[in-house]
Amino acid sequence: MIVGIGIDVVDIDRFAQTLEATPRMLEKLFHERERDMPIESLAARFAAKEAIAKALGSPGGMLFHDAVIERRAGHPPQVEVHGTVAAVAAEKGVRNFHLSLSHDGGVATAMVIAEG
């Protein structure tokens, strides 16, 4: 059963400028396993985290670094949730997330389906 869907779009240049102007934002938004990725990948992961929040109903109080977007060669990206995001997902009955990421033409996008 689909519990929720979410989609988000990020302007990669503007996102890069924000991270450059506010270096601590990297730690606030991303788990340590994500932080050394190229800017296009970071922007897509930020879009994914926003899409996850939307799929969960945007309840507030969730920490972005509690959602980790894993990428393994030859496999689709996977959502791993901890702490605040895991708590909201459990409350909503979400057992699995389906995720699609893309970046092209200066824009990063993400689509998430939360499944119960």
C-alpha cells in the first residue's frame, strides 16, 4: 500500500552557492557517508530528503541527516532511515521507500514513494 509520494527539484548552482556560503550546512543536511560526493550528487540527495519528508506528510522535526541515500554500483539508490525520520516512518506504517534520482541541465530531481 502506498502511504505517500514526494517529489523535489533543486537548482544545482544555487545549492552549491548555499553550501559554500554556509559550510556547516553540509553536516546538518548529510550523513558523513554522503558528504564527500560531487555537488550534483549532493543536490540530488537533498532533493531526495525533501521528497522523503513530503512522502511522510512533512510533519516537521525530522533531521535531514537521519535519512541516508545509499548508492551501490549496479543497484538503484536505497533509502536508509534513522532517528527522527525512522520514527515518523514507523508512525505512518512505512516499511519501504522507492527512490528515483536524476540530475541534468543544472537541475537535480528526486521522486519517492513511501510504502506500507
